Amino acid sequence: KAINVRMSGNQTDNNKCLDFGYDRRVFTLLYLLMFPIALLLNGVAAWVSVHLKSNTTFVVYLKNLIVADLILTLTNPIVAVSKMPGVSTRLYVLSCRFFSVIFYSTQYACISFLGLISLDRFAKIITPRSKFGQSLMLSRLISVSVWLTLFVFTALPNIILSNKSPPNLTKIQTCMQTKGPAGLYIHKKIVICLNVFFWLVSVVIAVCYICITNKVIQSFRNSGSNNKDGNQKIKLRVFLVVIVFFALFGPYHIVRIPYTFQQVNESPMTYCSYLRSKFAKEFTLWFATTNICMDPLLYVFLCREFKDQLVSLMKHVSIFLNHEQETQWGRRR
């Protein structure tokens, strides 16, 4: 069943596109199916991170990444449900002003901390004797700066400028209708800036991991080691991090800019072109959001302390469950 999408401008729900259509409820279902998996994985990751000592800059950035993933996970179902056809208009407006804004800003917090983790690994492997950037206090200040910058310069303006009340709330079609001219202008500029920021972080991550791979492989060769398995593992880890980052976030940032110009009516469009653009944006956004399921798996590859702590905690849980089972069995006897 093809349904009409929420639109801005002079488009109405009566517009039809005979060439293309999609059911918006499919994406809501996909988000909701992802939620329990993400909640389990990020819940375990948060549990492990509580037991990790913040004695390295890497762990500081990793903990912040876990917090960002957890916030994304918790806002995920609210944003998904608010996009369903026939949902309460008040919930939709509330999501436009608060939950969606938090969702998007937190996504860029994830991107920021992935970039910082890459720089941290680069500094430790390429320039191990240098103390630059290895201060715990500095890493904490950088982490706080990331959160404050994203909140003050991306989230807060969207929250404040989404204050326009449409004459008839029941006919609100898009989040853009809650913004005045200033809100639309700031929204466009923020999207462009964040898109540029993403591609800059992408370059940093790619360069860092390429340099790390070359450095480690060169160290193997200089030591006379013929450990081909070790080389392959290193290449696999680098490959996983870089490919997961680009594959998940890249497509969304390719389609986001043209979609934003259509949103604020600065790009000529037909209803069909808007519908296709909307579908591409929704699909790539959902795909990018799957990073909340992938990140906890990457933690195991990226951080030995995380892996060791996870194994240790799982052993304790296993011992506890076995003890409880034995106790229950003893009572029955």
C-alpha cells in the first residue's frame, strides 16, 4: 500500500505518484525490530563500561561512544513511532522539536567519538613516544566539548526555532512546518555543516587506519616475523572499522543534502521526485542507525580491555546462574 509522505510547500496529501510509492510503516517496523537487539547489545556494553577503569584516553572516548549509542537506542522507538501514519499530532510535533533533534545530534556524537578513537590509536601506534593528546584530563575536556558543541550549535537552535504553531495542528505535514524562515535557514546550514563534518571525519579515519596498518605490518617485517595470520588479523580489523563506518554513514550523507534543499523548498521538485528523495533519505537513515547494533561488536575488536572485561563478567554471570540452578534443584529434592 503506497501512502503519501509528510511534505512541505504547496504539496498536499491528495498528490499521487503513479510511478513510485512506499509504505512508511515499513520503516517504523524496521526501527522497532532493531530496538530490542540494540538495547540488549548496548545494555551489555554499558554494563561492561561501568567496570572499565578510565585509565587511558581510548577508554574515555570509548565510554562516551557507548553513552551516545545508548541515547540513540532509547530515542529510536519514539522517533520511529512518531513517523507512523495517523499518529498523534502532538507526539509528532514533540518528536520534531525534541526527540528527533536529540537523535540526529547524538548520531554525530557517535561519528565524532569514532573519529577521536581513530586519532587516539594513530597517536599511540605511529608516535608512541609523543605525549601529545595522551592526557586523561585533555581527553575528558575534548569529550565534554563534543557534547556541548553538538548541543549548543546543532540541537539547541533547532529546538528553539521549532516554535512555530501551524494554524491547524491536525493538518501539519512535516517538521519544517514548525519552523519559521529563520528556523528553515538555520536547519539548512546545520545539515550542510554536519555533512561537511562527516566527510572530514571520514578522511581522518581512512588516513589513520591506513597509516596504522602500514606501520604495524612494517614492524612485523622489521622483526623478521613471518606471521601471516597476524597480518591478516590486522588488515581485517582495519577493514571492518573503515568499511562499517563508510557503508553505514556514507549513503545517508550522500542523499541528505539534496533532500534538505527539497525540504526547505530551495530545489525545484515534483511530487514523485520528492517521494523518491524521501524514501532514499529514510532508508539510508535507518541503515545508518544500525550502527547502534554494529558498534558494540566493534568494541570487542577495538579494545582488549573491553573484551577481557566482557569475558570476565560473562563468567561471573555463568557461575551465578549455575549456582542458582543448583540451589533450585536442591530445594526441589
